[in-house]
Amino acid sequence: MMKLATFRIGGVHPPENKLSANEPIIRLPLPKQLVIPLSQNLGAAPKPVVKKGDEVKKGQLIARGEAFISANLHAPASGKIAKIDDAVDSSGYRRMAIFLDVTDDEWMEGIDSTDELIHQNLPSSEVIRERIKEAGIVGMGGAAFPTHVKMMIPEEKKAEVLLINGVECEPYLTSDHRLMLEKTQEIILGIRILMKAIDVKRALIGVENNKPDAINRLQQFCNADNGIEVHALKVKYPQGGEKQLIKALLGREVPSGKLPIEVGCVVSNVGTAFAVYEAVQKNRPLIERVVTVTGKKLTKPSNFLVRIGTPMSALIEAAGGMPVDTGKIVNGGPMMGKALPTTDIPITKGSSGVLLVDQSESRRSTPNTCIRCARCVTVCPMGLEPYLLARISKLSLVERAEKERIMDCIECGSCQYTCPSALPLLDYIRLGKQRTASYLRNRK
Amino acid sequence: MNDILLFTLLTLCLLAIVLAVVLYFVAQKFKVIEDPKIDLVEDVLPKANCGGCGFPGCRNFAEVTVKAANENNSLGDLNCPVGGNEVMKQVASILGLEVQEKDPLIAVVRCNGSFAHSPAKVRFDGPASCAFAHQLFAGEGGCQYGCLGLGDCVASCIFDAIHMDATTGLPVVNDLCTACGACVKACPRGIIELRSKGKKDRRIFVSCINKEKGGPAKKNCEAACIGCSKCQQVCPHDAIVMANNLAYIDFVKCKLCRKCVEVCPTDAIHEINFPPRKPKLEYTETNTQPPGGHDRLEKVQPVQNKTVDIE
């Protein structure tokens, strides 16, 4: 057997625990009220264009992203705006959100509501980019970076290849996996649309080898005509990281502090490709996404298609209710996800999963002193020295942190996962990153 | 053999003399002329090197003061909060100047979200750092303005003046506080403020910085300021400012009459080091609206000279 490609340095292999891999995607019934946080994307939050008491139709614009890096928001269902007020979102803080009292589920006029596949008539790249922007599409992998910004390629650069991220290297999560199985043709169309938008002839889909069914299914629709190839990759975390994926698929290395376009790539998630298809061919804005609800003690780990703004409690209820000994509720996967203070937090464009960890597994071990074993250095996929960065961050030495390339950290958590002394390495590095970022901003 | 020894010794001596002469001239040429006053000023400073004055250390502060005295003939805003008026007087006398007496300040913790008032809804088990917890979530009690209770302020204090109270989970400032401002900078939520120490160490302040509306604020903490502005209406000295659903007492205008403390429905306004109140009934009978009623009250009741930490 041929050796499978992967990225070169670092990486870990945590237990996969893909409990919901065989569960088909189920559409969750609409809740009575949706809470749509304004800030769902990286960058500036969009400004509301509706006010209290307004009637909105499903798919209607409710907040417009005016800044350069921002994304539009649309009503996930028809109903009446109850209020625009603060609500706790996944940041753990109360921030501005639009409360929508749901009345029915009728699409706005001008939106194709059928499930029919539309192959023909791909519009021109300007139109595609405009529709992606209008539909408020963001990267569905987790970082929620507005996709239309990614599609704007600087004039002096040239994109050669589109990389599609179907890796889903986070343990437990299966939303991309199910999407690849069930919406294969839509995803392939979405990829063709993205290829046209950035004017490339070749696209590579990277899928980890633990999803052979998805690889087979995608392969059926890939051929020399459309220029799309599927590549099976060795199972290794964090392969889904943009830079790691480029290294694994193309063997190219993105220079420190630069974007993938520097090496001629644009990277997008399979979920994004699906959303792009819906937006361009069906004129549907991004108002729903697939979310994995999982956990070892959960009776029914599932994949749900949910509207943006549905509270996580509704998802947990649909998956069989919260187990009694739940210790932590994590938004996202176990490696990069964030523990949440309550279950009333709404699903946003970037939430890929809800993980319930039981008490025995959720407690952190007591940290010991660093024994200088350098395991964190070995596993760091960015070639950094996490023990050193953590120490520098603790002491707030921002200039030193900048020299040690703290801003290159992708916050994958491999260092903290592997540390035999259970040191909170990533926690401190995140803090240091934030401080360094604000220092760099002020210096400009 | 002897010749070699003699030769070596002589060479070394010669080298030493030549270099000494060179060094002498170099030292003359590059002599740093320093005002002798700098040393004198530095001697009277507390040498805590805390940075409370805004300069990297006591030596630097001494240099700046001497420079200011020479150039502007006044000390301006330069002040050593640790040494206080006494040290500043000495500094001024060395420099042949006068200083204005400044109100001594003290750090005040403006949060009353104790375990009892704001019970923990979740438990945080990450690293014990407020700065880290602050970027992660609102806090165990759910108040996004309140004290996180992980002790960044305690770690920042070099005077041992601030401690965590195990029963309330809030930091407590004691008399050792020099108002250097290290804890003010360390607190990611900006809860700690430097306020006037007040007459006889008596202080009144709003022990809350929650800017939310009354409902959400009260939901997370029983002792939150709900922005009802009752205190502002009752204040005879116009010392209370309402902004963002929050009352703030201006310590320059406040005359410590304690009227606001009585009307606060959530007990968010705190008084420190005041003598115990007379029973309310008697108080209202004897003086309905006495001018400076509390002065009289103090005379009747001898002041207990005890130090009470933040209640």
C-alpha cells in the first residue's frame, strides 16, 4: 500500500471517537424563538437593518456587514423581531443579538425552495463573488472567516489550486463527514463554483483515511474533466489546519505570517462549498448548518441540520437529553472547542459540534512543573516551542513572544494534549497571543 | 629564570601605569556630571521601585524630580504615592521648593459579588489567572463585570496589601496599601480604583461596576447596582453621577454623609470605618434634616478607632 500523505512536523493522534459517523443528518424542528447573535464571523459584526416589531420572511436580510471583513445575516425563519438585545453567546459574554419569534417556515420570494440539483448555468466569477457576499457565507470549519474576502485575490498574486478541507481531524465531530456522504453532488458543484470564482483549473479534496466511504463517494464524481481530485490523507491531528493541509496535499509551506495565497492556494471547507452551491445556484443565504451533537454518555449522538440561532439545549434534548453526570459542554470538538457556561447559547455559523463530556473525563489534572521533556516541541505542527511561549506569555514579555513567533500558533492544542505534567500551555499561549496582537496593533 | 620573572613584573607594572594614565584622561574626558541632589532625593524615597509614580524606579523618579525643579522650578504633578506627603515634603525641601499636600489614596475593590451574593453557576478549572479567565467567559457567578476571584491583583501587589478573602472570594485591601496602582493595572475588569483615603479613613463608594440594566444585573448578583438613581436623588452634595445604569460617587465632592448608603435597595453602596449607626427610629425622630447631621452624630458617639476592611 502506498504511504499516505500528511504534514511533516508534529501532530498527535487522539482517540477518534466518531460516535455519530453512521447517523444520517436529521432536520431539527424549528424552535419557538431564535436568538441570532450579530457577531458570528471573524472581523466586524454586521449592523442590524431591522427593528423591533418588524415582520421578516425566511431568508430576508436582517443585518448587513458594512466593514471590509464582515458578513451579512439573514432571518433563519419567518416571524417577528421580538427585540434586539444582549444575549450570552459562545464568547461567554452578553453581546448584541436579534431575537426572532418564529411564526412559519416560508421562504422569501425569489429563492429556489426545491431540492432539485442545478448543474447548468454557472454564473461569471463576479456574480459568484457577489452572491457569496450577499448570502453572508463564512468559513464553516470553525474560524468563520468571511468567504467573499478569501475569494478576493490580490492583483499581483495568482491562485493555482483550490484546496477543499474534508479532513475533519477533530475527534468526535462528524458533521463534514455526513455532509460529504449525503450532499456529495452539491459539494462537487460548490467546488466547481469556487474554482470558477478564483479562476483555477485544479481542485484537491483532502479527506483523512478514516472516512473511506466519503472518499469513495466523492471519487465517483471526480474526473479529469472537472479537474477535481480526492486525496486520502493519513489520520493525524491537526491536519484540518489550513497550513497543515497545504503541506499535506501540495508539500508547500506557507511562510510565517503569510496567507495561503502566497503559495498559490485558496483553502475552503466542504461545508463552505455546500453553502456556496446553495447561495449561487439556489439563491439561498446561509441560515442553517450541520451540527454534531455527541458525547460518550449521550443516548443518541446525532448530526442535525439546524437553523442559526437555535439554542444548544434544543439540540441536546433532541439527542436524548443531557446525561446526569455531564461535566462540561463544549462548543466544537474536544481539542479546539470551548467549554460553555450554559446551554442557552445559540448555534452560530461557526459551530460545528456540541460535545458533552462526562465528569470523570472533564476535570483537568493538577499541573506539575515542566520537566523539559520537549514533547510539546515534538508535536507542535508549527515548529514552535510551546513550553517557552507559555512561560513568556505568563510573564507578558510581548517583544520576546513576537520574536519566538507566537503569532504563528494555530491554537490546535496538541502541546497541552501531550504534556505529561498537564500544564495549561495553550491557555497561556492564547493569552500571550492576544497581548502580542494588541501590542502589534498599537505599534503600527 | 630570575630574569624572566623580573622582566614580567616590570612589563606588567609599566602596562599598569600606562593604562592608569590613559584611564584617568578618558575618565576626565567622558565624565558624567550628575546633580548631587539626585542622590539626596533618592535617599529619602522609599526605594520600593514599584512604579507607582509612573517611572521605572526610584532613581528615575529622583532624576525626573530634580530635572523638573531645575527647569520649571516646581514639581508639577510628580508624586510618590508610596511615600506620601511626608516624603514629598522632604524631596521638596532638598530642592528648595514647596509642595501642595495631596489627599492620600487607597485601592478600593468595587465588586461585591461574593459567593453569597453571586453564587457560582459554573466552575472554572483552567489556570488561576484572571487575565486568562477574562478572555474566556463572564465568570463563575455569571456577571461579566464582576471579580473573577483568581487573584491577579494579589500577585501584582509588592506591599502585601491585598488578599483574597476565602469566605467571600473577593480581594480585600488592608492598611499596607500605598496606592501604587499595580493592582489597578493587573485587574482585567478594571474593578479596582484608587480613591481618597478619606477623613479618619472613612470611605463611601459604590461597590459595583455592572453597566447592565437592573434586571440582568440583579439576576447574576444580589448586590449589584441596578441604576435606580435613588442615591443620586438623595445626595445633598451632588457627588453622585449616573452613567450606563451605574452610580459613581465622586470622592472629591462626597462629604461622607451616608444618606446614599441608607437608600440603596441592593446595598451596593459601602461605607468603611464608620461608627455603628444609631437605631434608625431614634435618628429620624431627633433630626429630620439636620445640617451636617452626621458631625453631630459623631460627637455623641465616640469614634472607635479600628480598621475594618472592606465589608
